[in-house]
Amino acid sequence: MKAKERDHTCDIMKCIGIIAVIAGHLTLAGHRFIFSWHMPLFFIIAGYFYHEKDTLVMVKKDARHLLIPYYLTCSAVIFCFAFKSLTHNEDLVSSWIIASLYASGSLQHTSEYLANIPIIGAIWFLWALFWTKNVFNILFKRYRKHFLPICFFISMAATFTDRYVINLPLAILPGISATLFYAIGYKARQLKDSTVTGKYAMSFACVSIATWIVSFLFYDMSMVRCHYDNLPVNIIGACGGTLCIGIISGFLSKYKCMATDLLEWIGRNSMVFLCIHAFDMCYSIRNHIDLSDAGHILFVVFYCILGTYVMSFIPFTKRAFNIK
């Protein structure tokens, strides 16, 4: 049976996205621009490739592909701080155990309850994507004809609950809140070959991209803490930003060379990059090097490339992190 050909454009999109994630964590420059699209892009792409599955089958598959890397990364962080605790004769582990078990991604939650739980950092996304995919799968099975409005209302309920009421563990609410972007990704694939879509595609592209420009110029958003300064503008703008990255990536994918091969490889292994970056954020060696913001970003990207390459030669890590 012939292997399914990969979508090289989406691989490059994920490469640009993960580099934006790293940049967004290491510098304040362009912060609003980066946050206006970088996380929605990953949820939209994931939704674009959604295929309906039996609930239990999907839960097991996503637990293996998302949660095992999450807990392995947490274990590596805890091990390093346990070793450091022995040499410094102080408890540096307890807060990281709490952070690992809770999977909160930000200290800036504005909820009334549990807003200031110790954070695990960037890999909150793995638990969030687990909830996004499985909640969407359940909703799609039940509300197939009306999944988009249903996902909108479910997402809004999760967004406002997280923002004003409680920061639940395991990134449950950010994950449910992201089902709207996931549903938009799936809807985009449904409409891809539609003649109606072709008729209005240019109009939608222009409106969404213009909205994106307004979004990153005037309004903040942060998916990890369910914060949207202007909800409609932020959502439409995130779609416009993702579309722009898709156009750029489609252009790059036509030119086959070592550079684009590297971009595609990074995109295929973006989850591994996220885990290595999260480890670096928690237990960093770059802080001992005098670098500019751009230098820190380049260092971490190289660190992730090297780490992924080395891990690809170790059967356990290659299998556990699904390195391609």
C-alpha cells in the first residue's frame, strides 16, 4: 500500500510556527504580532487533517502521541532539578512536580480561582491539543451538521470560564477553547474544492488578512490564558495570519533545496522542538552565555535541531516522541 504523501506546505507552516513560539518566549519584540497567529496556526492545521475516529481509539492514540512526550519532558525537568537540589541543599523539585501534574501554561491567568499555580511552560499545548481533538471528535459525531456553531459556543464558554472563574488543571479550558480554531481548520478542508469557496476565496482572504493587521496592531491575545482583547477581531485575524503563513509556505515548498528540506524536517518534528524548547525554558544553559535576543533565539533553534537529531538515533526517544 502506497504511503500517504505529506503536505509539505503544512510542514513548512509548522516550522515557521514553532520558530515563532520560540521567538515569542525569548523576546518582547513583535510580541503582539507573534501571538496573533502562532498558536491558532497549530490548532487550525490539526483540524485541517482531522479524520473521524472511534472515541476510545482517538483517546489512546493521542495519549500515546501527546501525553507520553509531555510526561517524559516533565520527568527530564524534575530529574535535573532533583540533582540540583542535592548540590544546593534546598528543595527545587516540589514546585516542578506540582507544575507537571497541573499543566498550567501561564502565571497571568485572570481567573478568580487557581490563577497562580506553578507553570510547566510551553508544553501546556500538548494537554490542550489532547482535549481539543477529543472534544471535537465527540461533538462532531453528535452534531455533524452543525459542528461549527456548536464549537463556537463551547469554545466561548471555556474561554470565559478560564478568564473569569477558574484555571482548571491539565489545560482543559484552553484546550476546549481552541476547538473553534480546530473546527475552522476542518471546515477549511471541507470547503477547499468547493466552487462556492472559489468564488468568495479572494474576498475572504482580503478581509481576514486586513483584520489580522488590525488585530496585531491594536489588540492582544493569548490562547494559553484564554485572553482576547477583541474576540471577533482576534479570531478572524488569527485565521488571516494563518492564511498568510500558508501562502508564504506554499511558495517556499515549490523550491526543493537543502533549506526547504530543513524547514520541512523541523515542521514534521515541531512537537519535539516544543519539548526541547520547554526543557530549555525550565532548565536553561543559554542563560550562562552573553547573547542578544536574536542570539538566544538562534541558539535555541540550533539546540532543538541538535537535540532532535541526537534523539532520532535513540530507539526509545525516536519512538516515544514520534521523530520523523
